[in-house]
Amino acid sequence: MSENYQRTLPVIDDENRAFWHGGADGRLHLMRCQDCGYWLHPPGPVCPECLSDGVTIETVSGEATVEALTVNYKVWGAGMQVPYVIAIVELAEQKGLRLTTNIVGIDPDAVTIGMPVRVVFEQDEDVWLPLFEPRPA
């Protein structure tokens, strides 16, 4: 994306602050149930698996696999660079733990399902957007 393009940024609250500000320290932070170990995304006050309210913030590895993708060629705003990849990635920590994101650092037409990726961050105001790039071999 171009620096001239103005994204709509998320509203930061107590539940999602660690996720959106985690990139400041270069780490991806998610909520995890301390009773059953289940990772929660999006964040919430109660574990959807065991209904415990014992959820806290932990750091994940940032390694993931591309599960689905689309390459966007439409310019939606002034200064936007196309094409770009919108993808769903599954984090290594748990089956079904997925994020919708962009894949960067690679020709969009070279991104494939099953591709191993890792998190990188792009700061926009006080938000660090978790994007993903190909993992080195």
C-alpha cells in the first residue's frame, strides 16, 4: 500500500489494544485461555472453548501458512498501489487460529495457498498492522 493511502484504522479498546499495539515491540500478541490453552482471535473476555474468563495476552511465534487469498487489482482510494494480496493465514500455534491480512514482500501473483509466511508490521498512526511476508527457506 502507498503511504498516501488512508486506511480506516480500528478503534482501540482494552480487549484489542495488545493486538494492535504489539507491533511496537515486533511481536504478535493474542489472547489465550490460561485454563485450557485455547488461543482466541478475535479477542474476547471469555474462552469460547471452556467458557473460562481466565484469558490473558501472550505472544505467538508469528509464523503462519496462507490458507486462502485473492489478488486485488481495483484501486479503492487515491494513492493506493495495486495489485495487492488479501489473505487468510493460519497461525502455527493452533489449527483454525486465523487472521485476515495482506501478504507483502513478494509479487502478488507468486503467492500460493500453503505458502509459509511470517509476521511483519506496518505502523499507521498508533496502530501496528500485522502483515505477512514469505518465510525464508
